Amino acid sequence: HQFIPLFTALENTSKCRLLNRLISSPAMSESSKSWVQNERDGEAYHEMASAAVDLQFIFVRRGMLSATRSVRDIDTNSRRQFLYNIPVTSQSNDAPPFIAPPIELPAKIKARIPSPSGSKIAILVEENIPSNGGGSASESKRNVFEIWTDNGHRLSNRIILPSDKHGPVCTDFAWFGGISWSPDESALVYTAEVNTPKTTSFFTTPSSKTADTQISGGQYTLGVGKSEDWGEKYSSTALLALFCLNVETGKIGVIENVPGSSVAKESFSTEGGYVLGQPVFSPCGKTVVYTGWDAGAGGEMPRRLGAIYCFQRPCKIYSSPVSELLGQLGNPSNEEETFNSDTPFYCITPDDRLARSPRFSKPSGGTSKLAYLCNTKGFDTHGGCMALHVSDWDMSKGLVIGDSKKCVVDVVQLPGERGDETEVAGIKFPGLWLNQLPHDCFSPDGKHIVTTSEWGSVNNVISISLDDGTVTPINFDLLSDEGFHDKASQQFVCFTEDGGAIVTQSEANRSTILGYLQPSLLERGGKVAPSKVLANMPPISSTSFSSLKPESCFVPGAGYSYQIMNTQPEHGEVKVPVGLVLLRPDNSENEKLPLIVVPHGGPHTCMSTAFVPSYGFLCKHGRYAVLHVNFRGSTGFGQAALESLAGNAGSLDVLDVVAATRAVIDAGIADPDRVGICGGSHGGFLAGHCIGQYPDLFKVAAMRNPCTNIATMVTATDIPDWCYVESLGSGRYNFSDFRAPSKEELGIMWDKSPIAHLAHVKAPTLMALGMKDRRVPPSQGIEYYHALRAKEVPTKLLVYEDCDHAIDLVVSEADFWVNTKQWFDQHL
């Protein structure tokens, strides 16, 4: 404690420099050094976490851009939400427009959805209501739609969503959820939970009014009182239905003419059926188009499997007429009505195993275009390349025009196989790698779709010609007018009223910038699109632990640099480069740095060049070179490369990681005697393999919720299909018939697991576990930890009781990364 007054007194001395001198002093005790080290690391993590710019709900209406920024708050273990309103001007001056200070949004606001004209805004609120009418500690929650009119200035209607209609509104806008305005702005369509059946105890005598609607003794029965959910992150999601709300009368009706319609009515089970989501109104306003996932009624989901990060779950696009329903909801009469008079639904994509993300163009000449992502064959892996299909929509009939379906961009097996010569970061066009299309993806003239797709190790903005399927990167650099940035990860957000575009740009050493592209962006033919910065948002402090003074704030582009590398290993049948993103601290050109290798999780994801504060923390403040490895099996490198990993997990991916590591060592960048590895989920799986198969190369490990024994994971995880496909190969999991693994299959799974190489492990290993993990059960890490401890391998276990697979609660995330840096500091 004697150092605290010294820190506060020396205002003109660098605190970091002072801490370094103190910690290296031989006069300091070990406990004092530990205290100083913790102080330094806490401040360093705070610097990086506060610089993150995580944006959502970005839209432009009437020349004003609105964006919500999510900020970590370590003090309260939560995320704060800040609303930015930024004027959009096409003037190409050097200075960004003046931005008013952000406004903090209350945590109860869950979504802000502007109407097409911008004259109305629907705000979804989650309210806590005292169950006893006030003053009670026991509270229940309800959803409310607030309808703001007069360009968002007047609260015209507060519509409480009745609990007897449905459960909570789904706000998972990255996948299942969706809220959409009707073209005339009189109604909303949204996705909400289907209520579970009403149950009572065997020992409760029901009243005469409830005897026919309640199930006696059903509280603990799966599919009745207990719902079969969709696994990790979806523990409260069983079935979702679609509902329409008239924003003037406040009347709500369920869309009944849908697949699996019986579950949305008074039901005695939540088994079977379909999960309905991603709804949008057609431009004619007569129809709702949406995605339906098989939840048991379609024959391909006898057991509901984990949904998050699993993009191969069977789904199709459907259309349901709603004219009669909307007419009845618009009737101000208070009489109860039955909304079941619309014509039946039909399936728009009956021959496609995977189809999702429906989007409409603006109507022209009595028709519109319906675009969506699909993969007709589907894939067994958790990620895959998608095709872009477009159909013509008849505005008068409210349906797809027969035989108008067109495949604009098909699935790509190998980069460049379409004949495209354009390269981004050394990779030719690898196909479309995205989970959803932007809501506003059609160009103003309706001739192009603009979207973001993974392209090797970067996220790239592309234009797709609907005429001939030509894919053209939209080249720009928000930080320079002279050229374009093929290393930065960029994202298309939406078009503006003048035909320009809102985009973002992020780099491994720069947090997200909001920018504007001039209306000529589609006329450049691959040349640089004129752009300007709209907002370069400064840090927002994450904790009271330390202050963010100008000299201690993160400086974008300073402290460390990054580069993209591609290496082509000799092994493997599919000859596609392994993508590398290397972070290096400043002033290290003449050093051989300690190296932390980071294989990503998934395994069918990709580590891009976007800003991630935790890896910047390790690189800048730990002075480690950080190597991200996009091994074969990653997204963004062609479907053939991705599928080559199926059946070869624990071998092909391990060899790719080793080849990437040796490439950096051979380049003279890293010290071969100081190599560590850090990974979560499948990245943790690879970390376990690497320290077991290559114990003389990888000296230290940090593992986060790793799979260590596939044989013991397969019957306890929400994704048993992953265990079969990655260890046995594609086609080895029967999605239409659930069964337990055979003795022979369990043997192969064990052979493909890190536990099979445990005898060779000698690397000190940090293990972090989220005890609510449904994806990789905590028993996996506990088993491995105790096995290492029995071998007297230095090991440490971090237990996060309230975390799931991601360990993304703010305090737990911060604790893990500070522990990780200190683990590498100690052992590397």
C-alpha cells in the first residue's frame, strides 16, 4: 500500500514506466511484485477493452445515421448501450461531421426498428413488473412495443404484449429473430416464443374452468412442462411462432397458416413442429416471407440439436398470406376474433435443404425481386459455402412468379474456379461465406446486391451483378483517399437515401470506424470508391479501476502491427493455402519474439483481421507475437477445403497449425524455444493435440472450454453430430434417425482426441471452464486437468460458474485474459 500515494503524486511520470522499475527492483517482495503486476495488467486490459467499438442496430433515415454501441462495464459485470446519432453528408471534406455526445440507453430497451420512411420507430422494451402490484421483491417480466411517431419524437402507443398470446419476443437478430414493418407502416411482424402447455401437480385439484386446459402431473415431462430447447445460448428457446401487431389498434394475432401451425394454438406439447423466424413483409404487404427450421415435424430433426454457430440445420423459406389477418387486426372493435381465414402457406424452396435470409428489392413495374441464401445439397459440417438465389415476386398476387428462380452465384469448391482473377489478400474468389444478407442489400436500381463475405482471412464488401453473377470487390479505405485496403476487414451496413452506402472498417490494431461511400460505389468497376469517415469513436471507460487519460488511451494503429500471410503445406489432398494473421509489437523487427499460436474455434469459422481487444492486449502489453491460423476447414477458402477436415480432425488441422508455426519461426520472427498455444473450443482441442503430439515445439498452453475426449463428449453435448462428422467423416451422422455411437466408433473418437496423446504432455497448461457450457461439457476440461495434475504437469484451473461456452460475461472474460497473459509471462 505504500506505493499508492506515489502513484497519485507523480502526475507527470508515466505510470507504466514506474511500475516496470518497481517490479524489476530486487528490493521488492514477491507479493509486492505480484500486486504491481496485477495493477499493470489490469490497466492494460482496461485500455484495450475500452477501445472496442461493437455496433448494432445501425440504420439511416432522413439523413441521420443511428447506431448503438455496446460497451463492457467491468464494475457491474454487464454491457452498457450508447446511442449515436450522426449526420450523413456526401461532402468529401477531411473532417468527420460533428457528432453529439452519445446517449446511454436503458438496459430494458431490446431493439429499435425504424419504419421504411423513418417517420416511425418501434422500440421493444422488456419491463420488470412487481408481481404483487408494487413493492414486492418478486418480479415478473413483460414485453412492450413502444410506437414513436412524428419522426421518432412522439410516443403514440404503448402496446403491452399479453402473456396468454405468446412468450418473450425473440431478439436473436443474428439468427432466429426478426421484427419487420409492413410497407404501409401500419403493422409489425415479429417472432416470439410459443407458450408451454399449462400444467399442475398430481396433488392439485383443478377448477372446472381449467380442468380441460391443464395437464395434471406434466410439470417435469419433456415436451410438456419442460421444453426441448436448442442447446447452447438457446436454453429458453423451444418453438417460435410469428405474430402480427397493428401499431394503431394494438391488436395482436398469430399467423396460423404456417407449417406446424398447431403448436401456436392451445397445445398440449412443444414437441415436433417448426421454429419460424427471420420474417419480412413482401413489398405488396399481402404476404409474410420467413425461414422455417425443422424442429421435429420435417423428418430431419428427431432430436433438437444445438443451433448457435450450427448453420447446417435444415431450413426452408415459406410464404404466408396475411391480408385477412391484417384487416381484422386493423378493426378497432374490441370483439375477440378468430384469425384463420387467409389462404394456406406455401414453401418457396422445397428442393433446397438449406435456405434462409429472405430479402426483397423495391418494386418496379409490378414486380419485385426476392433474394435468399441457399445450399441445395446442404452440408454436414457446422459451416459451409452458400449460393445466392433470386426469384421474381408478383406484386398483385403476392407470390413468386413460376419458373423465375435463378441461381446468381453458386457454391464454390475451390478459390478461383469460376474464372475470377481478382484476388483479395492473395486469395481468389472463394464463394459466398455469410450467415445472413443485409436487410438493405439491393442497390437503388435493383441490379446488384451488396453484402459482406469472408474472403480468405478478411471480411470484404462485394457487389454481385444480378444479371450475370459477376462478383466485384468494392475497394475503399476509410483512412486514405489514395487507394484501397485489402488487409482491413470491412462491412457493408446499408444504403443511404442518396444512393451512397454506410460501411465499417476494422483492423487488428484499429477498432471499428463508421464511414460513407459515395453513390458512385457501383460504377467504379473495381477501382477505388470515394469514401469518408463518419465516426471514429473514442474509448469509453470500462471500469473505475483506472482512469483513461489521453496518454493512457489506446492509439489506433500504434503499439503493434499486423500482416496477412498464406502458406501452402505439402500435406493434405485439397491444395488450398492456410491463412495466417500475424500480430507483432512495435519496434520488434530485430527481435525473435515469444510466439502465441491461436487456432480458432468452430472449427468451421475464420479469424479475420478485425480488432479483438484480448489479442491486442497480449501483443501490445505482453510483447508477444500472436499468430492466428486459419487451417483447412476454415470458412472463406472454398467448400472443398472446409470439407477436407471432416474425418481428419486432430490430424489435418494439427499439421496445418504446426506448418504455420514453423513458417513464422523459419521467417526469423519467433523464438523457436518460446512458443505457446492458446485456443477455445476447437481451438482448445487443437491446443491439447499440439502439446501432446509436438511437446518439444509448444512449451505452454492456455485452453478455454476445450474438447479433450470426443468419446466421452458425444453423449453429453448439444452437438453430437460434430463428434461423428469431425472424427468419422461426412455422411456418418444420420440426421433423420438418432442413435448412440457403436463401440468401434467410440474407439475412433478416442483416437482422434487430445487425451490419446496425454502421456507426452509436459507443457504448463491453463484451463478455463464455463460451468453452464452446453456445447463442450465442463467434464471435458476437468478430466484433462486432473490427468495433467496426476502427471505433475504444472496446471491451473479457472472455474466460471455463471458462464457458458463463450466465457463472455464481462468480468469472467477480463479475468481469463489477464490470467492468460500472466500464465504466458510466467512460463514462456
